[in-house]
Amino acid sequence: MNPKALSHLRTALQRHVDQGLWPGAVALVHHRGQTVLHEAVGSLRPGGGSPPMATDSVFRIYSMTKPIASLAALMLMEEGRLLLSLPVSHYLPAFANQRVYGEAAGTLTPVTQEATVYDLLRHTAGLSYAWEAGRVPDQYRAARVGSRRHSNAELARALGPLPLSHQPGRCWEYSRATDVLGAVLEVVEGDSLGAILQRRVLDPLGMHETGFHVAAAQLHRVAEPFLKDPQTGAAVSLIDPAEPPVFESAGGGLISTAADYARFLQLMLGRGTAPSADGPVRLVSRATVDFMTADHLGGLPTAGGILPVGYGFGLGVAVRKATGLATCPGSAGTYSWSGMAGTFFFVDPSEELFAILLTQAPGQLGYLCELFPALVYAAL
């Protein structure tokens, strides 16, 4: 990669710190088997006296949890212990006899087909995230769906009986589906989601600084956001990493570092196999990684405005459908996702490339998801 362009990447990130858009950031770029950039800019937290951001700083990665949980589900599929075609109700009885809002106000109709595990993985189960106003979000809030005081099993019991936004299999909408998938994994494995991810993915890959909370001795390394968004003035509130949560969210609960997440992306770029000091570690087949990172939407409509223009969706990741038809550079087949606190990654198999950007600046997420790929691809 072009060293001058990589220096431009560093300069651009530092400029955003200087402009007060985020306290600090860590960027990592891996190309053709080599980490060509792993640097930190800015401060670990806002305010005077903060230590500088470090390359091993710890970040709340929120929805970058989804690909890890999705991979764990596909590992169970490979073992014949989880069938993607089975209805969610096969594992979680609360999802039986679901209903969906009809076109007439207040009317509910039975689903024409039950949501499956496959629908959970590709966000076509008719669920929502309840970010806006409306009939479904209002019921989510009344049921306290997503409360950190609910276990995964309690989440499933609260969410299953609620009306759906769409008929299952008919529309993509970003949603609590991966959280429900976490509850399915717990039923299949008979263990907590944290233990499942630790055993199946995190420990084998040496991701020893990734989990659902941070040990007290390491809290000094946690990156923090501004208390208020620097552009809107809105209060910023992120999860407390010090407390082991009751709700181990498959959709958004993990905390990690750039180096740890890079180990996961090495596995993905290696199509199921990652290097280690003791030799290659293989978690899944290359066919399974190819299956996970293919577009599974086809021509299905999408709702909510979350999926970028030019992208479909695989099983836990967005998938770029063409080199064009998008607003930043990238190759067809590139896959990516982000986390609401200001984290983002992409993997470009054709360029043997992956890149990670970690900040804690929720209001900047959409901007950095476009900025960062442009800076990285400029170095090719």
C-alpha cells in the first residue's frame, strides 16, 4: 500500500480529533497478510488530563457483535445441531402464532409463514429495533424489549408475542433478530451466550480482550465519548463496561480492541482459517464463510434506511453488490458492518484487505462509515 496515502489517513483522523468530532480513534489496516497500519490518535477520553488513545484501548463495539454471534450459529449448523430452515418457535415457543399489523389501523393478521432461524440471520423475521414512533415500537417500549436487566430467555419471552412489522421473509429491516438468535444459541448449547462465544470463537482465536464486560483492572483502558454530541448537543449514553450484564446481547453487547477484532477478521478473510503462533486455527469451512458473506436478500425490499445504497445483506454482514452503485470506493463482494457507538469494519476478499476503525462517537457513525473506506482505498 502507498505509504503517503496511509499518512493521509492518519492526518485525516487526527484532523477530526482537532475539530472536536471525537476524542480519539484507533485504525487498523491489514493487506495481503501484513498489518500495514495500526495507530491511535487523540485522547482516550474527553477533558484535560486524559491519557492519549493507545492502540490497545478498549471500545464498546455494539453491532460489530452480530457477525461473531452469526458465525457461532453457523458453526452449530455445520455440526447439524441448528437448522436454519426451522421456525424460531422450534427453539423459542414464545414465537409461535405470531401476528403482523395489517394495512388497516389496529388490525392484526396471522403470519403467512413462520419466521425461521434463517430470517433471524438476515433480518427478515418481521422484527424491529423500535427506534422511531409507531405501533410496533410503542409495544416494544411498553414490554421493555432490550432492557439490560432481561436475560436472553426473558427477551425472547417478551418479544415473541408482540406484533411484527412485516410478514416474515418479505422485507429486510434491521432489528432485534440477532438478539433473538442469541437466545436460540443458548437453547441449543444449554449455556450462556457469553460462554458459548468464548468457547467457540473468542478463545480459539486468542481474542482474550473481547467479552461482555471489562475486568476492573483494565477499566483504565476503556475509551469514552463526549458527554454531549459536539454537533447536536444531545446527551451521549453508552453501556457501562464495568458491570457484567444480565443481557448478553448477541446483537450489540461485546467490548473489544482493534487487535482482537482483527483476529476475527483474519479468520473471515481466511475463509474459516486464521493464523496463530501454534499453527492455523480452523473454525468453519470456506463454504460456510462464503455462504455467510453472500447476498441473501436478492430483490427483497428494505425498510429503515440503515442498509447503504448498493448493498445487500448476508448472514450478519452487509454485502456490496457491485463496484459502482455506492457512495464510496469498494469491490463487489466486500462485506462490512458497524457499531452504533462509532465503530466500523470492512473486508474486501478480492484485495486481500480488511480495515477497522474504532471511536466512541455515536453521532459520527454514518459519516465515518463513508470516510474510512475512502481513505483506505486511496492507499491501494
